[in-house]
Amino acid sequence: MSRPEADDRSGEDEAEAPSGVSDFGISPLGTPIGGPRLPRRPGTPGAEGDGEPERSRFEAAAALRRITAAIVGRPLPDVVLSAAAGELAALADRLEQQAGPGRRPRSQPDPGGPPQEFFPTSPVIGFANPLAPPVRVETADDGLRGSAFFDYQYEGPPTCVHGGVIALVFDELLGAANIAAGCPGMTGTLTVTYRKPTPLRTQLRVEARCVDRQGRKIRTWGGMFQDDELLAEAEGIFIELAPERFLRIIGFDAQAQG
């Protein structure tokens, strides 16, 4: 975990969730409270005219994030939690009973599309995944830039984001930056340097860019900032896989998972 220092964040718990229009030039892609309003390209799942099947999944995931944050971080009476547990268990039963066989097909990232759409079910940037904050990203001149807001469920040291969560975010952002740069690869090594404690419930800025490439090795950098202060940074070495080898790997994994 990132090591807390003796700075005072006593008012942090009162911070408001981001409005969805970032100070860093990010398009209005939604908020953790109201659910995302992700623009869709015609012809893609969820685009106008397709019935927007993804929007319902995004909205359900956003509601689950709110529930998770309340359960983890808010003082709730036992009677309220007990009643909610029964309602949530009934909802889980209904979803499982109405789900079709097997697993839902997973879309592959389109390097020509917006980075936010690379991995819609990602635990980092995926609007369809309740585990994701989600981190919001878009293409910049020299890579990716974006914003992040970590609620109570991502806490490690008191009032700080868990260091493992930060590492997970960097792994995803660096990988997405590589896809956007046209040099996708699998993570070989990821080195994270925690320079300052990363506060919960605070609007943060993230950046990632592909630095260089030597043969199949791709070196990528990422940073996480509060205003202009660097809180953490990462350097990753990614290994390019031949497309046919990658398809064999994911095909085997998919078959193993049923």
C-alpha cells in the first residue's frame, strides 16, 4: 500500500463526487452517481438505433457502485443493512435465474475508437463493470489523459487509495495507451513508485503514454496527479504477441471458463 504521511485530510469525507465535466478537458462521460452518458459510434453495440443495450448495463453498474460505496463507507443502521441484504439477495437470485447459458460475449478493443470503449467490462475503465471507479480516459496528443475519483470501496491506509488499486489502474492505463499508439502488448513488468499518499474522494488526473519500442518490447509510462502534484507513477515493459498466438491464448481460456 502507499504509505500515509502526516498530512491532514480531515475534511476529505465531505468531498463531492465529480460532476462529470472534468477540469482536465475530459468529455462529459457521466458521473459515479448519475451513471455515464457515453457517446456511441453508429453501428456499435449501444449506438443510437440499436436499442442502446449497453446503456442499461452501464446504469445498473453505476447503481451498484453507489450501493458499494454506501455499504463500505457510510454509517448505516443494522436494521437498514439487514433489509437491504434481503432485497439484494432476491435481486441476485432474479438476475441469475433470468440469465442465459454460458457467458456474455466480450467485445475486442477497436484501436481506431475512443479509449474509453476499449474495455467496457474492465475493472478500471469499464462503465459496465461495477468494480470499476471508473477511470475516464481519452486520447491526447502524446498518449492518454483522463480523470479518476476513488470512493470509499478503494480505501487502503485511512483516507488513502489502496496501493494495489493504483497499480491495477496503471496496468490498465499503460495497456490502453499502447493500444491507442498502435503497439498493443501483454504486461511483462510493472514498476510503481508511490511518491505521495493518494487521497480518496478527490478528483485526480491521470496520464499514460508509450515511450519507446525495441523489437517486441514496449516501454510505457503513466502518472497520477492531484492538480499538478505527482502522487504516483509507473513504468511498464510490455511484450508484443503475434495476433495468432494471442487468439490461441484467449480461445483456450474462454473454452476453460465455459
